[in-house]
Amino acid sequence: MNPTVVEHPASNEAHEDHVELPVAPEVSRTRLAAGGVLGVALLAGLFVAGWVPRHASAAAAVVAGEERALGPHRAEVMTPRVAKSATALTLTGGVEALRETAIWARASGYVRTWHVDIGDRVEKGQVLVELDTPELDQQLAQAVADMASRRAAIELSRANLAFSHPQALRYESLVPQGLAAQQDLDSKRAAAAVDAASVHAAEAALLSQQAEVRRLTELRSFARVTAPFAGIITARNVEEGTLVTAGTSGGAGLFRLATTDPVRVFLQVPQELAPSMRAGTTAAVRVREFPDRVFPGTVTRTAGALDPASRTLRTEVQVPNPGGELLAGMYATVALETPSPHRTLYVPSAAVMADAHGTHVAILGEDGRLRFAPVRVERDTGAEAAVVSGLDGGERVVTNPGEDTVEGAAVVPVERAVK
């Protein structure tokens, strides 16, 4: 028999543990704000403690860099080179004949024979080709016959006048005597006047026909084509039996004639030197076919105006060519000595600086510090730059300023000899 367990609720409640939690104290808003401010202050202190040393170090580095830039350092300087009063100029051009023309026939016909070929030298008036002109010969023969007919017409008119004029005079004496009517006198006078006019008309017709004969005779003389000037034949375009038509339409002419002593070389002179180009300026001409030879020449004329497209002045140089070495069409280089239109100073190209403030050079002043002088460069040859304004020639220019070159920097100059 199992024992019976009797539970006593009151007794169990007495034995249970009973724990009471403490009540959290209330924090005031003032204390919270004070804590936040304290935290921010702590963070700011930590930030300042780390940033200030780094900022000071960077500022010190900048100051040290400026001190190094402004402090004394070595730099090569030189005095600008003054250009000569005459500027050496080398240009290229093409050799051309002094005179050149295509020769055409003035009369139409067939080539009977030609007397010269390419490369032959001819004199003025020398016969180059002879033509057969059958049509022109017939026209001339007809004109001569017509001229003879005009002479016969004059003789007939004069004979008629010799008959009618005395009759009119006779009737003038008969009318007052009543032996002839006035009407007959008027008729005789009119006939005499007509015959006189016929004589004048026949004489005028004869003069016209004589002019026509002279024209055809002159035209017939062009069957012998001659050279208009002395020169060399550079082209022949005819053969015996070739039909030649008078005029210049179509083809290239019978011959081409050129005078090559002297020859001409045409140059395009840049605008900055165009005012200095004068007739009589000496020139030295070279061609690559004769590398060791200089052909002396002279400027003979200029165009007097610049080409609006290239802004250059067309200039002609004549070169004596008695031996014919220079051929038309050759490529040549021409060296000229032209007086400079203005004073020019040369500095090394590396000395010129260009930036947003313009073009300038670094100049060492009397106080040993640099200053920038604005300049105007006319041209740059690669090794040197031609300065036409901004310098007076007595400055000491830094030959190769670096990117760290600043105005006001102290410099220990190293003089460079002027070449």
C-alpha cells in the first residue's frame, strides 16, 4: 500500500526564494548633454592632436620648396646675340627659261621641209620650216588679176571723162548763142560729173585691191616660219607632209623655242623679309646636279605685292648660263643676303617660355633675381629664336629655365659664351 502524500500549499509558498530588483535611477537631460559635449571635445582633441603635426609638416615642406626656389641656385645665362644688318635667307625655286614660246604657223598649208630639231640653237630670223600653201597661192593669183582689172576700169573711166567733159564745155558756149537747148547742157554736165566720179571710184577700188594683194603677199611670206628670237629648240611637233592650220587652236605648235642664257629662278619670299627685297641683291644659286658649284645671280624684279594665299612675295633671280648647265625645270636653292627691316636679337629656343600669360624669357636682374620679360618671336629656327621686341640686347637671359623657375628667384649665374 503506497503512502499518501499530502501537499501543503501554504508551506511551499513559505519556502520559495523571493528576489527584489533595484529600481534604476533617473538620469537628467543636463547630464546627457554634458556627456555629449565631453565626447565631442574628446574626439576633437584627438583629431587636432593628429592633424596639426601633419599640417605643420606640409606647410614646412611648402616653405622649404619656396625657399629652395627663391633661394640661390645656379643657372646658365647669356647676352642675346644681335643679328647682322643683312639676314641670310635660303629659299627654293624652279629654274625657268628667260623667254619661251610655242611657234605656230600664220598660214595654212603642208610642211614641205623642216630645218631644225630639238636641241638646235637658232638665231633670230632663222628659217625653221617651209610650207606649201596651194590655196593661198591661188588667192594671191586671183587678187593680182583683180588688181589688173581695177586698173583697166580706171583707164575706161578716164576715157569716158575725156569725152564727156569737153562736150559739156562746148554746150556751155552754145546755149548763150541759142544754138543748143539748156536741157542738153544739163545732160552733158551730168554725164561729165558721172564720168569723173567713176574715175575716183575706180581709183579707190584699185587701192583696195592693191591692199588685198599686199595682205596675201605678206601672208604668203609666212610659208617660211622663222625664229622670233635666238634660243634653243626644246620641242618639234611636225613632219614632212603634216597639214598645218593657221592659228593657235589645238595642238602644241610647230616648235617650242626657249632662251636659256640667262635663266630665271622664281622665289617666294616670306612677308617679314619682303620689304627688304630689292633689285640688284646678289644671290648664290645651287643645284644638286652640281653640288660643288655656285652659280652667281642677281635679283632683277619682284611682283610688288604679296600673294594673298601664301603671304609671300614672288621674286625673280636671273643667273648667267652661257654653258647651258642650268636647264629649265631644275630644282634650285637660292641663298640671299637681305638687309634686315628691323633689329633682331637671337636667344636659344629653350630660353623662350610660353604659357597662359604669353611668351616671355627669364632675365637675371642687377639684384641677382629673375624677372620675366614678355617678348615677340618672329621665327624659330630650332636652335635659336629671333626676338624682335621685348629685349634691348644688354640683358642676361637664362638659357634653359626649368619648370620650377619662378619670378623673383635668386640665381648664381654661369655665363655662357656668345657664339
